[in-house]
Amino acid sequence: MLYESLPGHKRGLVFFIAICVIFTQAGIWAGRKRAQDNFPDQSLVQKSKLPFVKSEDTRPSIKEHPIPQLMGEAEVNYRNLLSRQSKTLKEAIAEYKKRYGRVPPPGFEEWWQFVEDNDVIMRDEYDAINEDLAPFWEIPPQELRKRATLAGHLPAVDLVRVRDGVAKAVNLRDSPDGSEVSARARGFLSIIKRFEDKLPNLDFPINAMAEGRILIPWEHRKYPNLTEGALRQQLSGDQPPDWRGEGNVWEAYRRTCDLSTPARRLYSSFRASSSTTRNRSSSLVAASDEFDFAVTTSGNYSFCQNPWAHYNQGHFFSDWRTIPVLFPIFSPAKASGYLDIRIPSHYYYAQTKRYTYGWDPVNLELRPIDHMETPWEMKSDQIFWRGASTGGGSSPPGFTNQYQRHRFVRMASEESYNNRTVVFADPPSSTNYVHTHVPTVYLNEEIMDVAFVKVVDSLNYPGGIRALLRDHRFDDGGVNLGDHWKHKYLVDIDGHGYSGRFFSFLESDSAVLKATVYREFFEQWMQPWLHYIPLSPSYQEIYNIHAFFSGATRSTLFIANSTSAALPRSKRRSIDGDRRLRRIARAGKQWKRTMGRRVDMEAYVYRLVLEYARLSSDDRDTLGIDV
Ligand SMILES: *[C@@H]1O[C@H](CO)[C@@H](O)[C@H](O)[C@H]1NC(C)=O
Ligand SMILES: *[C@@H]1O[C@H](CO)[C@@H](O)[C@H](O)[C@H]1NC(C)=O
Ligand SMILES: *[C@@H]1O[C@H](CO)[C@@H](O)[C@H](O)[C@H]1NC(C)=O
Ligand SMILES: *[C@@H]1O[C@H](CO)[C@@H](O)[C@H](O)[C@H]1NC(C)=O
Ligand SMILES: *[C@@H]1O[C@H](CO)[C@@H](O)[C@H](O)[C@H]1NC(C)=O
């Protein structure tokens, strides 16, 4: 019976059974707890002096590895998505009405023409726009327009202003002449310039920062009449941009949660003692384990249900104030619970040396192949990441060591003899999957090339700069974007916000492993396990991802007493795994070149601004086009 020929629910069942079989046969995942990388306390780590610790397990084999299943499903899903895109304007309007229960906004025909003229592949997948704008249908249009203009007086919000068919960026708070407008507002302006003449007079408030901004208390969403006071306070003019010790993101976030959720029931979760922060059984990091592959990234993860997990994400410690009133703020990304309106990041749209693959900064032109690109066969099999020790703020201080980047660098540079369970094919390239326990120190040495390149914010690290340098690998050499292309595996991790390097990583000939708590405009357009490998926020499964695609490391084979341990590197590599990894790298590149183009971002923004224009119009309930 062919897996792909099964109906969806049967496929799900087969998949589930396969997973169960793997888990029971291997019998290795029950109740095992290791001292984790996010437990910096090394006394928890039991060290062994033996060079290799031999496993006594009987090496039961696994019938099917879940990764080919995940890849197979991803491909089917994606093929289905592509094949059902509307082919005519008429179909697109019908699809629109079916999805959203209303007719498309005025200007939709011209948008369709734009999409046709520019070979935009995604023609129906704009649910993100509908989702982001939905809360604003609850606000009367005149109030929405008022708030859009007033938002220009909030800290770190610029306005992109359309007047008589001409768009301009202004910073009402600091420099009304527009001279001090953020790069994000300028980025949005350059997109909207493409169709400014098609828009009515409007104000688009653009978030000047990487972090999401809008967190509305749950009570205020339920009883909008409570909003007035908060609105007046926001506009009183004396709001500082940062917290200054008065509140923090997590406190604001908690209030967005339903009263019945654990996040609301905690007395004051940010003051929880450090021993409770280590209660991994309820944390985001504990949610996954070494052979538990993420189906997608973590944009919908519920921090309301899992309040402890917030300690593992820097954005909850950002110094910048969030906004508790529903202003229409356009932001490049949002985590679950935020009500920002997503737009493409200026890092993706602009062309720069630091963020654009193939950019030639001398001749100011884009090349199809980056001058530092490396042939696949010559790329290293190591997992590569470089970045600064950023990723949050210090509100409240003292939690930096838990942030997403710090956890990853520490995990990858850990030199302990803690065992990790590695599942691999033995002999290499076969489908006879066995497992063994391998000390972390060997794995890290063999497969990890991960380091900070820049010390940022060391004062806030518990123990200061000395502890920061002691606990993490630092590579003083620095890194250029092009240095990444020497490696098959590129890890992409959030910084202060979403990662602006993602599109360049995708476009390279390397495969991207992405961990993020953010959702961006392209969410519906891209398929995890086809265009990139989604990573859980704990990253614990990364060793088994590597073992699947690249084969077991020498020490893994040695510990498992495998006769393959003596083989040279080229013979130990998994042929099928490497082919599959390369396929992901190619699919990512293909995606970037066909769906992640600047014109695709324009198509997204074009459709978004048409919706926003209707939403802001007094007769929004009757406006629209039909056939
Ligand atoms: C690692 O696994 C081996 C074999 O299962 C075991 O003997 C050893 O004690 C483990 N090491 C640690 C540090 O737990
Ligand atoms: C807001 O509305 C709720 C329910 O309609 C009502 O019970 C409450 O008294 C109102 N509050 C204010 C401040 O007007
Ligand atoms: C840790 O989490 C478990 C499961 O949610 C809970 O039962 C336990 O009380 C927690 N322990 C602490 C110290 O918070
Ligand atoms: C989050 O949920 C939305 C709505 O169900 C879905 O379209 C989207 O793909 C999900 N995103 C992630 C990252 O899981
Ligand atoms: C490897 O061989 C040693 C010695 O013969 C044995 O004790 C150990 O259990 C074996 N390990 C595995 C994983 O088969």
C-alpha cells in the first residue's frame, strides 16, 4: 500500500502508528532526563573519565525513520497547495468569498493583474492578512483612522502617509520633516511606492523595532469600553519608550491570556524562583526531546498555557514597552498573542551586503550565485551558526542565560559526558536504524560549528562577562554572510526579534534549520520539511537530524561497536540522507527565487493595503467587487 495514495486521515493514522512503532521498538525515550544545557549548574552534570562509554542496549532496530515521512507529507501538502491556486480572476473572487465570507476589496482586479503580470504563484494564500486585520473590523472606521494617525506619536512608530496618491514616511514624534525615519518605515515606503497612486489618503503606522508591539489585555478585548483610559494614557505624551523597571513584556503578555489559563493564575510569574524556572516538565524546552522532530516552527505555541516557557525566549525580556491598545501597527513579525499586522521585513526587501545573497556591493547588482558560494560536495557537514550574544533585553535583568541564542551556543559547546541518544543507519546508507548513547562532548566536537562572534549586553549575563565567556564558545574571527555558504547546515535563530537572515540563507545552496517563535507574512507560502527543517525551541533533536542526513559520526559508530567505525568519512556518510538534505537546500532556493522575490512581497503588501483601505473606509461594509 502506497503511503501517498491513502486518504488524509488514514495517512495521519499510518504516520501515528509509525511513530508509535519507532518509540516502542527503540524503547529509549521513556522517562530519561538529562542535565540540560539550560541548567548552567555543572554540578548536575555527572562526568565520566572513560574515553568512550559503551552502551549495553541490545540495539533494537527501527523500521522507519520519521524524517522521510515528514518530508513526504510536506511534499504532498505543498503540491496540493500549488495545484489549487486560482487560475482566473473569477475563481479568485469565488475563493475569496468562500474563505472570508465577504467580497474582495476595491482594486482587487488590478491586484490580480499585477499578480498575473509578475507570475506570482501564490494567488489565494493570504489568510495572514485576514487574520491580522480581523480585530480591526471591531473598531469603527473613523476610530481606526484616528488611531492610525495618533499612533504616529507613539515611541518608535513612524507613519507611512499616503496623501493625494503620494506616499511619504514621517516621524511625528521626533522629526515631522521625515529626516529621522526608521529603516523599517523606509522599507515599507519603498514597497508601497509601487502602487501609491491606487490608494486613498491613509496612514500606515510602522513599527520601527524588531519586536512585536501590540499586546491587548484579555479583558479589554472582551469589553472594548475599558479601552478609553488606556488609550488616553498612551497618548498622554509622557510614555517613555522603555520599561524603566515599571512592568515588563511578560507582565503585559500575561494579561492577554484568558483568565482560565495558567499564565493568569500565577500570582506573579516573573518573580518565580530559579528552581521553578527549572521545572522543565511544563516548559517549552521540555516539550520536545531528542527524537521528537518539530512538524513546524513554534509561532502558535501557547505561552498562556505554558507560562514557564517564557523564560526560554528573549523577547519576553525586551526593554521596549509594548502597547496595550489596539493601534494598527505594521510589524515584520509577531509571536502568538500579539496583534501586530504583518508586513515583509525590510531586510528581505532591501538589497544589502549583510542580508542579501548574491549582492555585489561594488557594482550594486544582484548575482544569481553569490561570489562565496561553495559546491555542495565541498561544503562541510557541520552545523553552522554565528551571531551576537543578543536576543532579548534586561527587563527584568538576570535571565539572559536562558535566551534562545545562549541556550543554543551552550548546548553546542557543552563538553560534558552526558549521553545523547543517537539514532542512525548501520551500516551507513542502509535503512537499518539503531540507536546508541553518545557523550555530548564527542558529538559537539564532531558536528557543531557554533559560536558567538560578538559580546553584547554582557552586564546582564548572570556572573557578568567572565561567565558569558566561560559558558559559550566565542569565535573572534567574525563572520561574513558569504562564510555561511561553506556549510550544508545553517541554523537560523531569533535575535531581538525574527531573524533577518532567513531569506539569504534560503537562497543559498545550503539547508536551513529554523527555530522561531515568530510568524511572518510568508507562513502560508512555505512548507516546513520541504523548504527548510523546522527546529524545536529546545534544539535537542538536532543531533538526530544530523545523524539522519549525514550518517553517524565516527565516535557514535565506535561506541556502537559498528564495523563501519573504521570506514573513511566518505563511506560513513548517508548517501540517501545527503541527497535529501540537498533537496531541502534546493527547494529553499527555488522557493526564494519563485515565491520569495521582491515582487512577491509587493503582491502581499498590495493586497494588504487594499484590505486596509477598505477597512478604514466609512462604507467598508458595502465596498468591494464581485462578478
Ligand atoms: C552513558 O551511557 C552509558 C551506556 O549506556 C552508561 O554506562 C553511562 O553511565 C552513561 N553516562 C552518563 C554520564 O550518564
Ligand atoms: C463596560 O461594559 C460592560 C459590559 O457591557 C459593563 O458591565 C461595564 O460596566 C462597562 N464599563 C465601563 C467602564 O463603562
Ligand atoms: C512542575 O510542573 C509539574 C507539572 O506541571 C507540577 O505538577 C509541579 O508542581 C511543578 N513544580 C514546581 C516546583 O513548580
Ligand atoms: C498557526 O496557526 C495558523 C492558523 O491555524 C496556521 O495557518 C499557521 O500555519 C500556524 N503557524 C504555525 C507556525 O504553526
Ligand atoms: C560493544 O562491545 C562491548 C564489548 O564486547 C560490549 O560490552 C558492549 O555491550 C557492546 N556495545 C554495543 C552497543 O553493542
